[in-house]
Amino acid sequence: MLQSFLFKIKDRRRKQGRRYQQGYILLFSIFAILSGADSYRKIQAFIKTHYKTLDEIFDLNWKRMPAYTTIRAIIRGAASAEVEEQFRQYSDWLANSAEGKRFVAFDGKVLRGSFDHFQDQKAIQILSAFVTDSRIVLAHAEIAEKTNEIPTARELIVSLGLSGCIFTFDALHCQVKTLEVAKATGNEVIVQVKENQQTLFHDCQTTTDTRQPDAVYQEPLTKAHNRIESRRVKVFTDLVLRDSDKWHLVAAMVKVERRRRVLDTKTKRWQESDETAFYIATSVLDAEVFCQAIRRHWDIENGNHHVRDVTLGEDRSRIRDNPHLFAKLRSFALNILRANNVKNVSVELFENCMDLNRVLNYVGVG
């Protein structure tokens, strides 16, 4: 299945001297990443180690192993737009085969090692759309150097072609235009409001202080990693909006009260903290659903960004020429793991490096 998508990416190299098909190099690179590879040299080592098995399955008949520089040149030369198109089609297929496609979180990430001072190149930023239920990355968009996440997110909303979804954003995207773009495409928005939106933030405070909530949900206590947390979510539809014409798409305000107790392992004492956050939404949902959507939004940090940086080595990668292409290959690999319900990615990669058949038998690969 994966192979059929990768081989649709046009090989733009001259036909003369093509010793290795681009599709196979991309495919084996994803296999290598699924086995712990985080560089071109390690991809080459993976292919060399498993060549006999790969040759039997894919009938390669290569006269010699590709050098890591050859692998690097082939990956760097792949058309980024075409790789992204096939990634989106493949990810959409995985997400449709998984349960749920309702909440989609948007968040940006910096490829920290991609800077190049000699070329006056800043680190590349990528915006991702992430299905919070299945933890599958649906799409990426490179953020141009002279812009930011906001216009890029709007373009991504349109290009995704989704409808009937609820998009969740952090406070950076609390913009009227973003709400309008989402509604125009048949989707809804939940976005956090912070004090930099002074009027709207005060309206949220006034609404929640002076109006009765339409619904309240008390989340059960959660205990993990020396931390106890609880959340109370209140939903309001009787709104105080001084700029009601400007924010006419806002259908509900949500107040989230978080109480956290963290154990200080040195003093053995619990430290308490309370936090209140406000959100606006373009549709009215049950308080429990709002709670789940807001909490799951941050899975894009814990279930995607953190795993990419710590386990897949994205933060320490020093790939500087078209680094977003290698990042897309990581996304292919991570989506396959999520579609196969892998919980501990680090352990899974270790086990994969000892047994190639584990990778070949994944749902979405064969």
C-alpha cells in the first residue's frame, strides 16, 4: 500500500544513469526510520544490512549498494509538493481506516537543526494538521521566512479540503479571518483567548462571571508522573460581546479551570497551582466534548512534536538542504506507527531494528 503512493512521485532525474529507483529509496528510507535511523548514513546502513531480504521481496537486482551521498541526493531532489500530495493522500487513507476524524489540531514546529549560518538560512518552520483521536498527521505546510503561522494555517485549511471537522488552535490563531475561512469550508473552530486580545478576553471574563453556564463538566482526577490534575469546564451561550459584529461567528465561550498538584520529589511536598483559560467556539458542544477537544489539542505537542524530537531525532538533526523532505519521511513513519496502535515508539523502533518482518507486516505498509 505505502509503495503505491511513493511510486506516484515523479522522478525528475535524467533517465541516463538512474541506478536506483526513487520510489524504492523513499520506501526503504521510511523502513529505516521505522527501525531507528535518523540520518542518510544510517539509511544506507539499513539498506546494506537488509539488502538480501529487500531484494527477495522487491526484486531489486542492484549491482552494488547506493552510497549515502546517493541516497541523500535522491531524497533532496524529490519534488516537495509531490511528496506532500502523496503524504496527504496516504495519511487520509490511514485516518479513514482509523476511528474518528472529528478534531484536527493545528500547530507549528521549528526544525531546530536546519539553520545554516554560512548560507544565512534560518531554521525551517513547519505547520502540521494533526488528527487528535488517531494521532495521525494529515498534512504539513512550510512557513515562509517572512510570514508566520497565521496565513499559513488559513491556506492549509483550504487546501486540506476537509468538511465537518472541528479545528483546534492555540491563542495565536484567535483571528476573525481564521474563523471565517474555517466556516467557509464547512468546518468549526475552537481557539484559546489570551490577554493580548484585550477586549475579547475581558468579554470572556465578564460572560463567565455574570452569566449562568449552559453546561458544566467536572473531569475525574487524573494521576500520573507525580502529578494530580482536575478540570472543570463551563460552556456559555449567553454572551457578552462588545464587538459582536466583528465576532459574529462566535457561538459559545468556554471556561476551563485547571487544578494541579505536583509532588516535589526533593521535599516530598505537594505544590498546588490553579489556572483558568478561556476559549471561543463557532459551534455549541457538550461540556465534556469541549473538555476532550481542548485537552487533546495538546497531543500534537506530546504525541507528535515530542516524539519527533526525542525519539526520531528531529531536533538534533543537522540536515540543512531541504530538511522538510526528511521531516515528511518521519511523518510517514510516525503515522504508520500510530495506525498500528503503537504506544511506546522508542521501544518499537528498537524491536524493529532487530526484525525487519515487523516493519513489513505493519498495517499500511504491505
